[in-house]
Amino acid sequence: MPKRTDYPLQVACTRQGLPRKLIWPDGRRSENIAEILDYWREVGAWWDGESERQVYLVVTTTQKSYELYQVLATGSWYLTRVFD
């Protein structure tokens, strides 16, 4: 069962805008992305003012799986699920 969160983090991206590295806010921890397993766009609850977001399911070089998203209106990144 994945752990659900909406934790802000920094993401380094490729020239094409795809995530390549996760960087935790304290700067002490980072993980390189080995593979993007899937990605999709979500509209969000527009009636509550939520913006459109681009969602990615990734695996890191340490074999951890994460779901993260970028809020397209602001460019902010969030970690939304951690898979055990």
C-alpha cells in the first residue's frame, strides 16, 4: 500500500522538462531517477481552484518507486506517493 503525501521537493529536469533527480528541501538527500514508468496529466478540482498538474511514476537508482507531480501554473513539484 503506498503512503500518501503532498510533500514539496525540488526536481532537476532534463532539457525536455522530464524529471531526472529528486532533491529534498533540506538539501541533504537526493535520488537520481533511473526510469519514468508512466506519466499523465490531471485536471484537478477546478471548482476548488486546483491547477492542472503533470504526474510521473518513477523508479530511482536505489530501486524506490515514487509518484510526483508538477503544478503547471506555478512549476512547483510535490511528492505525492511513496511505494514500499
